[in-house]
Amino acid sequence: MREADAGNPVVTLSDDVVTLRPWSREDAAFMAEAFADPAIRRYNGVLDRLGRPAPPLSVAGAETVIDEFASSWQAFATTARPSGVAFAITNARSGDLVGCCGVDDWSKADVAQFGYWIAPGARGRGYATRAAVLLTRWLFELGAARAFVTIVAENEASVAVARRAGFVHEGTMRAHGVWQGERCDVMWFAALPHEWAMRGPDDQAPQADG
Ligand SMILES: CC(C)(COP(=O)(O)OP(=O)(O)OC[C@H]1O[C@@H](n2cnc3c(N)ncnc32)[C@H](O)[C@@H]1OP(=O)(O)O)[C@@H](O)C(=O)NCCC(=O)NCCS
């Protein structure tokens, strides 16, 4: 579902278990708390050249991040190509915030890269897989020729999300990342619209348990 509002598009995507909606400044405390989680800092945070994470986000810092997302949504209203936009992942019934997924980049060749995280207390319930499926379906509807995620090889929970969401492991870039001074391998998962098994409107993710 998409509503245009004077250059401020509000895009929401839902499968009735999770709803993806744009971030609002009122969500900043949730984002700041999530970014204190070591796994989110490692796999979604900004790292320096030695792989050291940036300091945890303050609530004010989270508000700045959310403002940047809003600017990217405004750019999307003009370009129709999402880049730098992010959705809050919420429980569709309660509206509770559970995580984030966003489009990091949309290339000139219509290749979209995205990422995701789920707050520690909301993991293990299928929210990330459902969000990845909804986001990918939207990217293909917008004309993406390819969608991909890169995952540090030891991040088994994220590898499982990519596989459950119908992504194909295309290869592993050896020593592509760095974490605390140590090189690490990075896996490449991608989906193409014509072969992605979860594209059809009737082809929903499996039932969630909570
Ligand atoms: C990676 C991450 C998002 C995965 O979260 P998750 O909650 O494990 O993933 P899902 O939302 O797909 O949930 C999967 C679990 O829910 C269960 N589940 C329940 N209902 C489900 C459904 N409808 N669909 C899929 N899984 C479901 C699965 O069995 C699985 O449980 P298991 O791990 O015990 O086998 C999370 O660990 C995280 O945020 N990590 C830190 C940041 C990070 O790594 N981000 C990714 C960077 S590439």
C-alpha cells in the first residue's frame, strides 16, 4: 500500500503478521536501545577500518538517523528508486516495534541491496523472514532486476533468514570484511524476480507462531 503526501510518501507493506512502515522520531528510543545490542552493532553498525564499531547510538543520534531516512523517502518520491530508505518492522496486530529493514542502495543497473535487524527480545518468531519477503516483493514491483544481501559468514541467524526468504547463496567473498582487526568472509545471497519462489501474491511466508 502506498500513499503520496506532497512529496512525503508513506509506504506501508504488510502480510497481516508484520507491518513495515516508515520510521518516526517517536521510535528513536527503541532504535537507540536496539543499537546497544552487540550483534546489531557488529552486523548492522558503522565500523571503522579495523572493524571497530562506532559508539552506541544516543536517542538524539537515532533521531538524526530517522531524519536521514525521511530525506531518502522524499528523494524516493521523485526518483521512484528507493535508496537509503528504511522501514520499521512492527507486529501487525499490536503495532509494537520489533526491528528494521532498509534498502542500502539501488544501483544504476536496478540492483537493490538491503539489510535488516530484529531487537533481541523479538527474535525467533519469523519477523525478519517475513520482512525480507515483503521488502523483496516491493523491490521487484518497483522494477528491481536483482535484490541481494551480504552476510558475514559466521552470522548463521542471518544466513537462515536469507535462505528462508528464498535467496540463493551465490558465493563467498573471502576476507572481504574486518571485525576487531581480523579478516572475515562475507557471503552473497541474491534473488532474481523471474525465479524467486515467493513472488506471487498467494505465495506468503509460512505461518508465524506469535
Ligand atoms: C539476523 C536476525 C535478523 C534473525 O532474526 P530471527 O528472529 O532469528 O529471524 P526470523 O525472524 O526469520 O525468525 C526465525 C526463527 O523464527 C522461527 N519462526 C517462527 N515463525 C516463523 C515464520 N513464519 N517464518 C520464519 N521463521 C519463523 C523460525 O523457526 C526461526 O527459529 P529458530 O531460529 O529457532 O529456527 C537477528 O538475529 C538479528 O537481528 N541479528 C543481529 C543483526 C544482524 O545480524 N542483522 C543481519 C545483518 S546481515
